[in-house]
Amino acid sequence: MCGIAGIVLRGAKVDETLLKPMVERLRHRGPDGEGFFTEGPFGLVHTRLSIIDLSGGAQPILGNGNRLAVVANGEIYNYVELQDELEKAGRVFATYSDSECILHAYALDQRNFVDRLHGMFAFALYDGDRQKLILGRDRLGIKPLFYALLPDRLVFASELKAILPLLPKQPEINPGAFSQFLHNHCSSGEETIFQGIRRVAPGEIIEVDAELNLHRRRYWSALSVTPRELSFAEAEEEFEGLFEQVMKEHVRADVPYGLFLSGGNDSAILLAMLARFQDKPVRTLSIGYADAEMRDELDDAEYIARVFNSQHTSIRLPRADFLKRIPHTVWAADDLMRDYASLPTSALSESAAKELKVAFCGEGGDEVFGGYRRYRQNRLVWLAKDFLAPGSGGFRTRSEWWRKTSQSVFGPELVKQRPFSRKPYIAAWQETPASWTHLQRCQYTDLVTDLPDSLLVKADRMMMSFALEGRVPFLDHRVVEFGLSLPDQLKIGRGQPKIFLRRWAERYLPKDHLYQKKRGFTVPVREWLRGDFLDQLEQKLVSNRAVGEWFDISRLPALFQVQRSKGGASREIFCLLQFAIWHKLFIEEPGLQPSPYENPLDWIS
């Protein structure tokens, strides 16, 4: 797990000093070392968090007489098997690093090399003979990769903040992406909050030559999954061997690892599996709220920890401590993304990173096996929603700023963008095969929108802001293909979610835990936005220049009154709070880095 970055300069030679600002912006992702590679117009940067081959895995890794160079972020989990295959094909390895497999697989098959990689990754590979840079991202978008193409350069990096210093001027805010953030809690697809900076898509390869010509191709898509008619017994037999192999690959590390244990089934299943792969107790950590009215999941997490005798730590923090983390989480996320769970994930990551470099997480289980309540609607409800907001089968039709009081605060540009906010969901829905069921189309839509652009942003950025690698076995592409292909009756039925996964897990987990009502990892932001803090926040936002440019300030008091009386505007107010802080960090004073212990009001200009 690391940070990568680099540049291609048209008609100019890259000097290492040009790349140093990128290192400074990515050092939190890789505090264990840094490396550079330059040749003519091409330059690569790497900041290392050492997980595998601690003494010999420094990057960039060179090969073919220094005609190939690679920098990579993430893990190639099947590197043991792959290295053996590549050596039998005549390749000679210089390290024991999993990332070196990318270089040798490419040397043997420039077109299909990524198909051999199991893992989470983003990489940049320089081919000196072809004078090309190859950018690649894993199938599900677990690891991030961004790029900006200008007339004289292409700049890329693991995070937006590392691209900004190498641009000739500050990029403008992208109104469409900003609108999506407000209505959908994140922007999805290629475009980011910055005009001209794009995401490398999950499952995509981009080749760039010295003249900045781009060639893009998809090497994997969930659209290729074929639905199957399987009995539970058939699916059970197949999944047992599959998940065993996935976990066997995922536990490979030369450093200690642990598990973020919630009160749900997915992390409990991971604990059961991890316990099978080591003799000593698994290190587990959970987090909850010290002074909230809302019930947290610590009791359930502690129960499962006792079942498996894990080495467990429960953390309970007060409201004030979570609020202090807001500026740091905004900085860490880079792009605007509203996921309240970023706050506890940040606190949990900071605590875990004091003793671990790797933590397993249960992300992806709901998307893959049908766990969300939004997948279980009555057919008439789907039809009604699709009639009112056509294009996505009634799925993901409502704005998170749905109240008239909320939308009345939009300025002219945001009003103009409102009709296009559902574009990513509609596009995803429309590209699914006609043979797929409604449930499979819902799953796919989530897999290519909210999963890479919200849930995995939270997991990657919050954890990596403390140099902690997150591993998500439920998002191994083989597990995703298996889950998506299952018949609907093995996913949902009679109001019950994740039918197959829970029945399969009965051999490992207590039934009373498996079949308790799903609550989700909720965060009591509605409770936190009140009292003196809410009053002071209103004063700050009403006078904030950035907020005034995009919103009708005269309408804000009515929005805050809704929050005071019913607590019904917490999403909208939290978005405004995030935006004001983000604007200071990335527009007004780029380069600032708040600590995890700040008064958020101090970070609003």
C-alpha cells in the first residue's frame, strides 16, 4: 500500500525536483520511503508503506535492462502463484515484492497482463521501448487513481491533492460534480470536483505516449457476469472453496494485521475466517459513541469478539472528539464525499495504526450479496418511483436535498445542474443486460457508482491518512462475480437480506447474531448538529464567501431552523460545513493539512 504519482511532459525532460511536491502531498500514504524514476518526458514517484518484502521491495521497480519501470499502490494477492508461473516462463525477479509481478506479466503479454492479477491496485508502468506510460486500476476501484490532461502535460496521482502542485493554475470547481455531491452524497464516473481532473475508471487501462495521445480500454466489467440458476447446495459447495482461496491470498503480509469489527455479519464472517488462518487471537477493534442517544454496535461487536476469543479493543468517543475530526476527514477524502462513517473510521484507523499496518474490513458484502434495504421494495413502489423519476427502474430516484426548504438555498448554477444529478445512476442502469433481474441491476448500479466513489473513498482515504492498509475480501472480483450471478432467491426473500451468505455462515457464527435485524453502521450526526455548535456554524456559513458564491445565503436561516425544530436538515448542513472547509483547504489555501483534533469552525473562512 503506497502513494503513486507522476507526469508526462510533451517535448520536455522531466527533472526529479519537479516531482518532489507530489511526494510531500502523498507522504501520509507511504511514510516508509520514497523513490523516483525519470527518463526523458516521463517521471514516476512512489511513497512506500512497506507490507511485503520489507527490506527489498522499494519502488520504482525496474526490469528488462531498465526499459521497464513500475510504481504500484495496493496488493497483488496471488503474487506467490504468479511469481512461480512467471519464473517458469523465463522471467527473473529482483525482489520478493508482489508489485514486481505487474512488470513481468506486462513483459510477457502487453495486452492481457492485468487479467492475471488478483488484488486491489493502481499502477503506473513505463515502457521505454514503446515510449508509453500505462496507467491501470483494479476491477472494483478499491484503490484510487486520478489524472489531468493538459496541452503540455499529463499528471497523475493516487490523490487529487498531489496533482494540484503540478498544474499551471488552480482548476475550477466542476458544477456538475458539486451538484452530484449534494444530491447523491458523492460525484460518480470520470469527473471529479475539479474541472479537468478525472478518475481512471475501475477496471480500466490508459496508455499515454510522449505526444500525450491517450488510448483507453476496459479489461474487466461486471456486465460480463452471466446470471445462473443454482441451488443453495450447489452455491455452497462452490463458494466454500472460492472464499477459502480468497482469504488465503488476502492474509499474505510481512507485518501484523487486524480487523475492524462492527456489529454486523460481514466483519463477523471475516473474523471467523481469519481465526482459521492463525494460531493466536485475531486483533480486533470497534468504535462507538460515549454520549449519544442512538444505540451503537459495540455490544454486538464485543459479543462476537468473545465468541472467537479475539484480542479486542472497544473505543467510545464523545461527540466533541468526532466533531474535531471533520477538517481532517475532509482533507483526507480529497473529493467532496458525505459519508458520516468517515468520522468513526478515521478515529478507528488512527488507533489501529499505532500497532498495525493492515486492517481487514467488511465493505462490499451488502452490494455483492443483496444486503441493503433499498434492494427490497415492493414492485408497485418501483413502478411509482420510475414513473416520477424515469431512467433507473425506480432505483436511486430521490435527492438527499429533497425538501423544498433545502433546494431553495441553491444558487443559479446549482439550480441549472439539478436535472442532471441522477445521470450516473441512469447511465449505469441503462447499460445492464435486459436478461438481468431488477435486483441484479440495482446491485450493478451500486457497484459502479456509490461503491468506488463513496464507500471505498471512505475506506481508502480515512485509513491511508494514517498509513493503514485496508483489505476488503468481499470485493475480490471472483467473489463479486459469484454474488452477482446468484439467483435472486438466494439473495433476498420475504423481507430478508443476504439469504445465501447468512445460511452459508451458519457453520461459523451463532444464529442469533446472523439473523438479528440489520441496523447498519449509523452515526448520530443529527444529534451532534445542535446547540451552541449549530448556532456558531450558522453564523460562519452565512458569512462564508464560498458558500455565498454557490448558495442563496438569505435562505440559510430557514434551513437551520428546520434543524433546530426537528433535526431534519442535518444532511444539508453537514454538506455545507464540508464544502466550506474543503474550499479553504483546496481552493483558498491549498497545501494546508489539519490535524485530527481541530475545531471545525476554525477551518471555515
